[in-house]
Amino acid sequence: MWLYIPKVNKPVRITSLQSVVGGVFNNADIMQLEYSAEYNATFGIGTEKENLLDLKAKNKSVAYDKLKMWITKDKNILRKVEAYSASGMLIKTLEFKKDKNFGGGLIRPSVIETYSPLYKGYRSLMIYQSIKKRQFPDEVFTLNYMGRLGDLK
Amino acid sequence: MSHSQWLILFLLFVSTGGLFGQEEELLETPPEQEKKLEWSGNLDVKYTLFNMDQNSAQYKLQFFKERSSPTLVSQYKIEPYLNADYRTGDLGFVLKTHATYYSDANAQFDLFESYGSFNPSLNVTLQSGKLMYSWGKGYAFNPVGFVNSVKDPENPELAQAGLLSANVEYIKSFESDVLQSFAMMFVVIPSSELLNSRYGDVEKTDIALKTYFLLWDTDIDVMAYYSKDKPKRYGIDFARNLKENFEIHGEVSLNLNSQRYSIVNDSINFSSADNYSYLYGARYLSETNVTIIAEYYHNGLGLTTSEYQLYGNYLQKRTVNNNPLAIQQALGISQTYFRSSTLMQDYLYFKIIYPEPFDMLYFTPSLYTIYNLADKSFLLSLQMNYKPVTNIEFIFWPSALIGGNLTEYGSKQVQERIELWMRVFF
């Protein structure tokens, strides 16, 4: 994972544990992770409207050792994620709220709220105003392209 | 290969950018490209208090014309940065300007960057104008920064002036566990020694090349710099994560026939030799979000301890009789040949950054040192950043330079300084 700050003009290697935007979010929370690549999942005891998935990290390089995910039964929309350390301590909770139709058949939560017992009294929110579908070749996701990512807006 | 053959090769490389573009037309392009002009910038207002070392030769040279030479001096300056970024389709234009204002009689304007870019495809970029490069993986020093601006190790992230040049870059991604990404950049640098202030000798056009590999999850660059009248240089750098939160990096450059300056028999001496400069470093992130950066830097052209002492003695002797001619000569030699912030050979850089300690919101202190391993002198600095609201930043920044009279940091004209910055961004 690399971070590029235009003012500095140089990509720097960072970790998914780091928070580059500040607040309670870290990089792993912001990125769209492919959970199946990093976790093994089993069904837990859900509710009438929601399924519960228990995820266990495949290796130690993953941001969180265990995750609990609540997913709606009707539309398979993610509602809540609880992230735990290897010792079983709750690190943070992410809630996915305010479903919005972003067009093109995409209906998904527009607000992600996170809070943590490690940062009592603080909450961080990410609000998605719009989502634009784009298709890029793999070269866009390389280190040398980072200086030009702003051109893709 | 002659210069004209290299230039023909460059032009061929540029012209085949269209061919590379045609084979990668997978992108859906919208029917109408948005034209976009964005302005940004910041205003830095800086107030600094200096505690001067009146016994320092550098101080005596700098202040010999002044009637009063106080120990405690202040400096107040304003530095506006104004940037423009224009993008339409495959074309772009970037402008970055900077000014320094001390008084109406003492102000300076800098054009940091001004360049146009063209992307015939997403794999290929052509850029031409004055632009900044950031070669190398080091944080405070870059031995392989052949085309980089001179970096201030005390503030490595500060914007710097670019290089008048043209470049073409090609990027290619692979689906492989071994080689995942490849890039190549070819840079042409016209002669900086101008004739009649406008013309350059074509034979003195320099060429630089950098190739990048993401190999087994390791960033590796190999670079070369070719010049007819400057030292030829070759380098390699790498960066890799050993653990999720622990990164290592390194650079090494071979500089052929480099010019080296020293004081011999009380006068400036020129010599040339091949030399290596290199850097090893690491970055660690703790569970409490503390970042630690450590780097060792060897400057192959640097002075030894005894050579630095000879230089220091040379300056001191020139200040003894207050002879204006001797002082001017010494000042000229110091500013022409001994301007670098790292004059000697071996340095250790160490920095700790601790965002929001003890729940102190928006406050980030960092402590760093640059330690001269040969003469044991060092600079110690504590930078305290406070960003209470978006787009505004306050910095309180005390620093001390410690060492004996004939050591690098001990002989500087400033012993301590305290800086107060206010930065407003837009």
C-alpha cells in the first residue's frame, strides 16, 4: 500500500493499520477490501432480518484478526462490522447507514460511521455524495501513476 | 553514442507513444471531456528568533559590514504559494509559484514548476517545461536524486523548484506474482549554462533514465545520468515492507569523475574522483500510531573531519584583521563551494512523529536529529504542529545546533532558533 501526497510528490509505503485521513478510520476501513482473499468466513447466529458472518483472518498481515458482519437477508447489504483483535478485544465498529440509489442500479449505504472504545466520545463519518462508474486499466493502480490520479476525477 | 544520436532516440521514443496508446484502448471515455481549472495554494507567515554565535567565523563573515552585531536577531517573512492545475482530456497544464517577502526592498519570486503534459494513452505520459522530480526512496537524503531539486533535510516535504526538462514515461502492469509493474522514464535536460542569458550549447544537453520494477513486492529503481560536462552517475534504490508496519529502503549511487572541493594550503583546492554515496533507512509504525524514521547517509564527496577543520580555520583567519577583501573572498568561496547542508561524510537522521498524543486533538509533535558521525556534532529539533480547523496550521519549532567550535554544527552562525509559522491553505 502506498500513499501519495501531491505536495510532497513522492509515494510512500504505508500500512493498512495507519490512519492517513485522521479520525477513527484507518486505511483498511476506507479501502474496498476483497474479504474472501484475507478472511475465512462461517455463518453465526443472525437475526430475523440479518445474517451474521464470523470472519477469521488468514494471516497476521491483515488489519483485524476477527470480524463480525451483519448483512440484510433481503438485499445483502452490509449493515454493521465489528472488528476484533487476536485477544478478542473490540477495536472498532463500523455502521453502514442511509441507503441511497446512486444510479445505474447501484443501491448501497451512503454513510459509514465508525467509533471505537479506544477513542471514547469520538465518531468518524464518511459520506458518499455520488458514485461514478469508471473502468481503468491495471496501470492506473501502479506506483508511477499515483502522481496523475488527480487527473482521473 | 553521441548526443545527437541520443536525441534522435528520445524523439523516436516519444513518437511511438501513439503506438503504445493504440494497443491499450480498453478505457471507456466519456463523449465530452470536462475542462477543469483548479487553483490552490497557501500562505506561510514565518517569524524566527535566532540566537547567533558571535564567535563563529560564518557569523563574522556575514555581519562584518553591520555596525551592530546583536546576539539575538529576528526574521519575519511571508511566503505565498500559488498553484494552478488545468486539465482537459489528455492535456494538462501545471503552474506552481512561490514568493518570499522580507520587505519592499527585499522580495523574490520563484517559478517552481510550469509544465504541460500529454497522455496519448494511460500508459504513456509526456511532460515538458519546468518540473520537479522525486527520485529515490530516502526521506531526508537522496543519493540517487540525479534530477531532484536540492532537498532540505530539516524539512524534506517542503516544495522546491523544478528542473527545466522534458520527459516521457511508460507504465506497464503485469498479472504475475514476480514482476507486477514496470515503468521507464526518459528525461532530457537542456544545458543550464546559458550563452547570452538565453542560449544553451546543444552538446551540453544531459540525459537521464530511470526504470522501475515492482518485483516480489519490492520497489526497485535503476537510474543513470549522462552528461558531457558533468559527472556521469549510476544508481539503484529499493523499498520493501519486512512486516506490515516496518519498511526498509536504500539507495546507492556511483558518481564518476565528480568534482570535490577542499581547503589545502589555505586556498581552495579542486580534485576529481569516482565515489559512492549511499543511504540505508527504515520506517516503523507502532500500535499507538507513532512513526519512527531512521536513516544513515554517506556522502562520497564530503569532507573528512580534518578537512572540515582546515576549512573552519581558513574562514577564521580571514576574519581576524577585518580586511574587507579577504572577507569577501572567504564569503565567496564559502557560498560557492561549501553551501551544502551536509558538507561532511557520514550522518545519522532520526525522527519520531507522534500524532495527537494523550488525546491532544489536532496536535502533532515530532522530534528529529541530524547527527554528524565523524565530529559528533548534531542538530536537534522539536516541531509542534497544531491544526485546529481545516486549512490552517500553526507550527512552533525550536532547534539547537550543538558541537565544538570546529565541528560542522558547532561552527554554524546560529546556535539556537525558534520558529513560529502560520499556514493558511486554500
